[in-house]
Amino acid sequence: MLELRNAGQVLIGGLHTLLRTLWIILRHAGFLTMFSVTEHGSPKDLNHAVQLVGYDLTAEVPYYIAKNSWGKSFGVNGYIQLAIGSNICGLANEVATIDIKP
């Protein structure tokens, strides 16, 4: 979360198959709390990435805001909310930031 606050965005790995399966649910709700990579696949099977662009620690269930690459028809206008602390889709297993220096 510190990297997200400092850099403004981070990339995380995820399970493409799980996100595709949940596409219909997310298209309407946009919030994901109940699935984790340990229940629906191995952390070794990560095969997709999304971009974390924000978070909300004041919500009833604190969450990250993630932008997917599948366009505006996914989640809510292309964004989903991933519950913080749940490792949903293995989001804590693969994290990358880009540090660009002038």
C-alpha cells in the first residue's frame, strides 16, 4: 500500500481464469471479497495482471481499486474493488512498480 501511495500505481499478478469466471458478477457489482487464490488455484498459476490505481481504507471492507485491461465492460467501467488483506486472485504474490527517474 505504501508503494501505491508513493508511486500512484502498481501492477499485480492474478489468475486470468478466475477473473474471467467472475466477469459476470463483477460487471454488475464491481467488488470482490470472497475468492482467494488458495481456494481457486495455485499462486504458481498467475497469468494475468491488473493495475492498482487507488484504495479506500475508510470503507466497511477496505479495498484496492484495480484497473483491468479488458475494457469498460469489465467490472464497473473497467475497474474492480479488491478487498485488502485477502490476497484475492493472488494479488499479494506478484507486485511490481516502475520507478522512472528524470
